Amino acid sequence: MSDVPFHSVPDDWLDAGLAAGDEWRSIQSALAADNQTVLTELFRDHPEEGFDYWAHFPGDDARDPVSGARFYYHAHDPAEWTSNEHGHFHLFVADEDEPGFTHVVAVSMDSQGRAQRLFTTNGWVTGETVRPAAALLAQLPNGFEINRARPSWLVGRWLTALVALLMPQIRDLLEARDRALTTDSGNWPDPEVLADRDRHVLSECSLDMDAVLATWSRRLVDMQAQLISPPG
């Protein structure tokens, strides 16, 4: 699910994704120049000794005071790693009409600090207010904006750009999540699924960021060619 179906991407998503590509690459280059990753940057002030696996980091979540978007990360105990998974970010947007928050997507990270998988979770996993995919997509990507100094301004910007780059994938995952939460008679959400503690993940896909960025770059080249091509 790394390819971007541009024919079905709204103009505002397209504009945001093209702009986000430059920012995301700049952040990646800055981190690489210091032999760092987004994870070492996130935990730069956190001592390894006594590391609290599975706890939220930061403990009170990182919440943007303007957009209301938030994120936290939790790392897995290395003894429990699967597929080289170090841990994952959980990303949320604010509910515009009600207090609370809604989970957008989780980003699985490998031990080298690379995003490798996206997934959505059942409502009980994060304690979110579950809302339909259409309502969430109407808020995105602008509704997920993290711009604060702590725990890391760079990580907040990296995640903000990531969401803009991955809107087509996020759309597919949220729509698949909604299907998993729909009863056979068409009612949504299905209370039995929401209460099922054996169902953690409702949709997922693998992620190849090099392929994602290459597809966005091709789209930019195509757009530039269209601008300079003579009519006819």
C-alpha cells in the first residue's frame, strides 16, 4: 500500500502531501547528519536505565494547544519484539464537537527508527471516542498538527509531515476499520466488536517510505511537465 492513487486524492491532500515531502526529507537529512533517528531524538533526554516499556512517552502525551492533536509513543521490551518492531506512535485528533480525542492511526517503528507499518486499533485500546472514517478524514491532514517544543519539536513536525504524506493509506485503513466495526445489518459501530478484548488491531498495512516518497516525486514531475507542455 505504498503507491499513491492520485486520481482519488483531493486537491488539499495533494497540496499538503507535496509540501510535506520537502519537510520530511529535510528532517530525515538533519537527523542522519548527526547519526540520529526520530527515535533517538524523541528519547534524547530520557535515560536508558530504568526505561519503562509499554508506558506512554511522554507520560501526559504530547498535545498541541492549538489543533488539539496529540501523540504518544510506547516502546516494546526487546524480549517481545516481533519483526524488528521497536514500538509505535499513536496519533490522535481532537473531537471538534465533544471533549475527548479520536485515534487516527498507529505507526510501527523498527529498531533503526524507520516507519514500517500502519494500523488502526479497536476503541478500547486507547480509550478514544470512536468516530466514523468520513468525519476523521474531513479533519485531515490539517487537523493533525503538532507544533510544540517538548518532547521534541522535530518529532512533532516529522509526524505532522508523515500524516500528510500518508493520507491515501490512512483513508484506506480507516475505511477498512469502519467495515470491521459494521454489523451484518449495516449498523455502526458494532458493540460486540468494540467490546472484544481479543481484537486489538482492526486494519493494517506495511509501509515503505522510500516508495511513498518516490511516488510523490513522480507526481511532482508530472505536474511540472503539465505546466510547461504546450496545449494541443
